[in-house]
Amino acid sequence: MITQKEAFMLYPNQTGSVHKEIIRLLSLYHRLKFRQMLLLFPQLSETAFHSILKQLQKQGRISLQESSVVHLPETECADGMEAAFDVLLDFLPEVTYHAPGEFPVTLTFFAREECYEVIWLPEGKELLVSHALSLQLRPPDNYQRLIVLSSETQLELAGRLPDVTAYCLPRNGKIHYYKKGLTYGPNHPEYPA
């Protein structure tokens, strides 16, 4: 239930823009976790945000499935998008633009006056992704390439990928960042929080 204070904060003009932004995000990414979407709307309480999602579900625009919010009609989201989106969330509130990428890039975003390419590296597909990246032009200096690993065992093979800024490993709901010889966990001072 939305409290009177939250209703004052949302209505009349803001609710429509929140609805539109939710639909826009889901049309881009197709499926996001509730916790991910909530981080994109820090001005809303969890209760208020859930109420808005329920309204959109009643309108037939979205579906709430377990811990996910799904755009209707339902379509497949890109492999690795959940983990790639978690990387993007680590850069909030500095993110100024984000969008899904084209293979091999899962997600592209701009933050801190730099462009970040987030690339999901499925286990067993390391050579395919390496080949696809080697065919691309070298990214400009202000591009940062972040590789999201499926498991820690991929670090050795992933180390051969060209022009990589850091490797990302989802673990226990957090993203851990690695550079050759370095580990950046959630409590490290250089962790992008």
C-alpha cells in the first residue's frame, strides 16, 4: 500500500513517467530482477514500487514472476544479462546512458565520462568470444571492456581476451572485480560503488 507521503511524491505527474521508464527498461532488457529495478528508482520505497508494478501487471503490460519483472509479450533476454546488469548497477548513480549490446557485447553504458562494454563469457564459449573480439577494431582509449565470467575457472582463458579492463565474477549477490594479479571485492577502495 502506498502511504500518503509517497502518494504526494508520486502523483499526478511522476507516476506516468515512472510507468513509462519501467516499460522502456523492460522493452530493452525483457526481464530484470525486482531488486535490480528497485535500485533504478531510489526515490521510491519498495512498497510504492511494488504497487506500481502491480498496476502495470493489471494493465497486461508486465508479468511478475517469482523475483523477476518481465515485459509482455514475453521474449527471451540475452544470456548473461542479469549479471551484466548487476555490473551496471555498481556504477550508479554515475551512469548516464545504458543499452543492450550486440554480440559479443551484452550491455553498453556510459559513466564517469567513459564508455563501458560489458561482455558475458559463457563457459565453453571462450574461444568464440575471443575470436569475435579479435575481429573488432581496437576500442578507443575511453572505452573500458568488462568481462563477466561464469566461473572462476575461466580466469586463465579469459586472460587471453584483447583489451580487457577487468574481469567480473558474480558471487553471493555481489560482483567481484579482477585485474591480472589483483582482486577488487565489494569492500576494496577501488570497487566501483
